[in-house]
Amino acid sequence: MKEEDFMRLALSLAKKGLGTTSPNPMVGALVVKGQRVLGEGYHRKAGEPHAEVIALERAGDGSRGATLVVTLEPCCHTEKKTPPCVDAVIRSGVRKVVVAMFDPNPQVNGKGAEALRKAGIDVKVGLLSEEARRLNEVFVTFQEKKRPFFLMKSALSLDGKIATRNGESKWISNEESRAHTNRLRSVMDAVLVGINTVILDNPLLLPKVTKPKRYPVRVVLDSKLRIPLSCELVKTANKYRTIIFALSDQSSDKESRLNALGVEVVRVGGDGNRRVALTDVCLELHRRGIMSVMVEGGGEVNSAMLREGLIDKVMLFFGPLLIGGKNAASVVAGKGIDFLKNAYMVDVVSVKKLKDDICVVGYVHGHH
């Protein structure tokens, strides 16, 4: 096995932390001597030991003179629950550290590698860095753009409709696609919808899976605070965290009633169209440490978020049907674009069949 093979192994170890490490990144590490792996570890959740520390402890004295292969630069800052990994790495006596990517957190970025070099350890950074960035795309976006990573998910007909003209949408996609969505919900920090979706569908927005890894925070964009007190989201807000974003000039006794029922109402500024400003929403979510958001809204929310350049990734489940109708809701509503050169380009990374449905996943480049 070559260094690259060991790094692939470390990346697949890191993946085991999916859905439980937030607000930390997923990290995997191996201690290698010759062709033997002497210790391995991955970060399970915030506050628990980091991958490097677990791998070094498992390798014990075998670490002396060995190589540490790790998917993210070891941390060197002390403003967290666990001691900096750099110290443990230096103490372990490893001779070389191979890192996939620098930590995008400005408190670390390059400083961890520098500290190791100062201690006389040979450090190599950048092996399989693309794969490592993709693995931690959520963490990277959160650190670099100071906002959550947004995944737009939708079930739609082959002609791009998300409901019939009278609003019926159950079910455009099949059970396998829905099971996929539920698994995804259980690894995201939050699920976001617009108020129209709440009024039309009365969703719970919880992962319908046995033993979910966690329950996402449920987020509603509701400028005028129209949310019905009798809806499922409000009725279950005491048990599952629910945040509603409304305009700051909409004070009402409804807010205190919602608060009493366990809903967190957050007041933000408006955009030019009397809707909540998405930049403010991003700031508030970032402040609360919400790193990944699945956007399950309707066409208006999708359109507004695309326009602001906020959608990072799309996951579209196409059901094998044609719905038609000028007035049937489309996956992206709004005014639309005038010229194709202004369209949002998507880098499609996978297309797969789930029985008769087709799931398309890709990354969005804005036209900015």
C-alpha cells in the first residue's frame, strides 16, 4: 500500500462520523509503520477525543518513528473542550505526518502544520485534498463563507413540477427516494422550509427512521408570522427545536404565544420585497452553530436562495411522471432568468436510479 491508499482508508474512517461530529469536522487518522497500520481512529462527536489522539493511543509505543496519516491538519488552538492535538502528536514521537488538507478554521489554518515542523517532524500536506474537502464540504463552507452549507432537495416530475395545479404533491417520488431523504434529514443540522409549505403540507420535518442519529432543527421562513398555532411544527416545538424567522417590524401577541409553545421566533431585517433577508438568516444560523441545512421549501424559497447564491448543492428526485400545467408549482419559481447565459450551472456528480425514480446530485455555480 502507498501513502495514498492509507489516506483513502483514513477518509473512509472519517465518514463514520457523519451526522454526529457537528460543529466539528469529520476526521480519520492512522498510525502506519512500513505496511502495517498500528492504530486507527476517527472523531465521533464534539467534546470527544480527536481522531489523531485515538489512533496514537491505540498504537502506543509503536508510534515512535512511525507515520501519522490524517485527513485534516491537527488542531493547535485551546479554545475548545479537548486539548490541542499537535501536543499529543509531538509527544508520540512520530517521524512524519501526512495531512490531506489544511484546517479552514482561521484559528488553525497552517499553524498546526507549522508547530509540527518546528518540533522537527516531517509534514506533507495536500494528499487527496479534493476528496478531503468534499468530505467536509459542510465544515469548509461554514468556516470560509461564515454561513451554513445549503443543500436544496426536491421531489419533482420529469417536467420539473413539484405539485399539481391544485397543490397535490403526495407522492411524486417513491418510497426509496423518501427513505433516502429521511436518512439525510437525520445527518443534517437543520431542515428549512417557507411558510407556504407549512400551510399547504403541514409537515413535521422529522427523519422517519428508526433511531435517527439526531433530529434536525426545523427552520421556517415566515415574514409575517402567519404560521398556524395548530400546525404540527408548533405542536411538537417543545420536543424538537423549531426556529421561525419573521420580520422585525411584525410585533404581535402571536410571538409570545409561539414562545410559550416552545418555538424560537427570531426577528430579522427584510429585503426589498418585504420578505426576511436571507443574509440575516444566514448570520443567525451561523451564530447558532448550524452548519448544514437541507432546503425542502417550495419554488419561491428555492428561487430566492439561488438568486442570493446560497444553494451549494442540489439533490433532485425525479418521479417518472409528467404533470404539466402553467399553474402547477415548479421546483424553481420566482421571475426566472431572461438569458441562458445567466442560468445556474450545476456540476452533476451522480445520477442514480432508485427503482423508477432518478436521483440527480450536483453542485451549483452561480452566474456571479
